[in-house]
Amino acid sequence: MSVSIKAIEPVKKEIKKYVNFGIDLYEGNDYFVPNLVFDEVHTLLPSKNPAYENCRAQSFMAYRDGKPVGRITAIINDRLNETTGKKEARFGFVDYIDDEEVTDALFGAAEDWARERGMTEIIGPMGFTDMDREGMLVEGFEEMGTMATIYNYDYYPRHVERLGYVKDTDWIEFRITVPDRLPEKMMRVSEIVLKKFDLRILKYTSAKKIKKDYGRALFHLINEAYADLYGYCALSEKQIDYYIDMYLNILRLEYVSVVVDRNGELVGVGISLPSLSQALRKSRGRLWPLGWARILRAMHGKNEVVDLLLIAVKPEYQSKGVNALFFYDLCNIYIKNGVKFAESNIELESNASVQSQWEYFEKRQHRRRRAFRKKL
């Protein structure tokens, strides 16, 4: 049977089917970690995601003999294009069976949609914002994924390359061994940095208070610190409100490190979280009936793996040792709680300054993912 393509209506019932296909395709795979279903559904619904103020998008499903065999979302971030002067579309939320006819039809639909709207290039996998998962896995297919990254089968890159897509950039990831004690060199550097710049490390026990004190400042800092990173588009005020409500309520606050100057102005933030990979796998991304309990157990029970979700430092303090402060603060907490490993999540392969922060630790680079580009 030939492949048919259906443009998905942006309503909850249809989007949920779209999201579930991206989970069902990995049934039996030992390394895939699903996103939270409700989170991905909300990301793809214009009524829920404020990114649609600046973005246009269309999701497509591929069918053969009435059964879903692939999915893809085409996105145009108009705000980013206005900033860069480019006519660039994105593809994301992409999954497919190992079949050339399927990928021809899927990517053809996304490319035609973008071309009809005046775009001259398409890149991906990317989301609406840098807060969405990005990058196609090209190395590390037998490594457990994380909640913040995409997992895909090893045939995915072969299909996009056959369609004329070429490497645009790579991200790499490290699995870091948490030492038995804080490295002395890191301790010395951190204490010098604290004294030299008159900085303080703040700890919170109340999500309500951290939101009040630094919620908006945190995301303004991310906008400032990440401004020059690949594909980054500054978050709007509505998006900031959206992410404050989404993320700051679920953090394990002892795993969050806030650095401020003598006036209490935010200088940097490091956010980590106990790994939710196993909990999400067992629940297939669903909160009910047992997903909530598994996630709470992973968050607050014994967990040997922590995900390093975010580090952001004000540009004027970058490359001055401030990054060491987060591990100066957090490493002893990890040791106390029995954490053995930390997942770095994605770092641009060209970002030597970020990778240098792991010099104090035993580590291995275990995954690589790629953004592809194609002229339309």
C-alpha cells in the first residue's frame, strides 16, 4: 500500500494520537525515554503554548493501510527569522519506521509546507524554543536517554542524509562520575571566585519563594547567557510565565544553586534534577495511574543518577570560574544523597568553555546528536 499524509488538526484529541505514536514506535526498546505525554501535547497545542505568538507550525502523520507509520512537525519561528534575517524553517517531533517511502512522504510534506510560506532552508530536529528537545541522535544508541533529550533509532540519520540533509552542528553529552569527595582544586578555585567577586550561593527550600525572588530573573538570565548559542530565540514574557509555572514547581530545590552578587543581583544559576528516565520509561510518559508515584519516588527517593539540566551565567562573569561554584555547592549534596553519576545533557561540540568545567571529574563522552540543514 502507498503512503498517505494527513495534516493534523491542532486539537487535543488529534495531537494526543500524534504524541502517542512517538512512544508506541519504541515499544520494547531498552534505551528510549518518553517525554511526559501531557507536556508534549501542550507544546503542540496553540491554545496552550505561548510560542505560537511568534511561530507557525503544522504537524503531519504518515499512514499506510490505515496505520500510522511516521510523524513530523514543520515550524517557522518568525521572531527568530526577523532577528537573523533568514528564511528558515525547522522540523521536529519526528519519528518514522525504517522505510524510504515513508520518509520521502513525511519530509516532502514538511518541506512543501515551508517552501509555500517563503522559506529557503529547513533545519532540525528543533522545537519551537531552546526549551524543547533538539538534535538527532547519531552516536550512543545503546545508552539510556534522559528526559531532556531525544532518543531515536540508528536508521534515522541515514534517511535524512539520503534526502539531502547535511550536518549543521553537533551536540555532545557526557556521563560524569560523582567523586567520593569534592576535588581540592575545585574547592580552591571556588573559594577564590567567591571572595574575588564578592559572590554568595543561595539555597532555597520553598518553590514559592524562589519564584518570587528570582523566577523572572532566571529566565531573563537564560536569554542573556544563551543569546549567541545555536538556534536560540529569546523567550517572550508570556513564555517566561509559562516556563516558570511549568518547571519551578517541580524542582528538588537542594539540587538548585543560585549565585548572586553583593547586591543580591542574579549572576548565575545551576539546575539539576534526579533522573526521571526509569520512571518515565515504566509509565510510558503518562502520569496515571502510577506515573505520579514513580516520578515522586525518583525525585525524592534514592536515585544514583542526576540530570544537569541547565547552567547559565551572566556574560560578564563567564570564563571567570563561576561555573565551578555550582559544583562546589552541589557535589557534596550529591555525595550525601548517594548520587554516583551525572548526565551533562547536550553541549555544543564547539563550546570548549562549557566542556572545560568537567576537567575536575572522571567522565566519558557517550552520546552525540546532530542538527541537519537542507536548502529548499
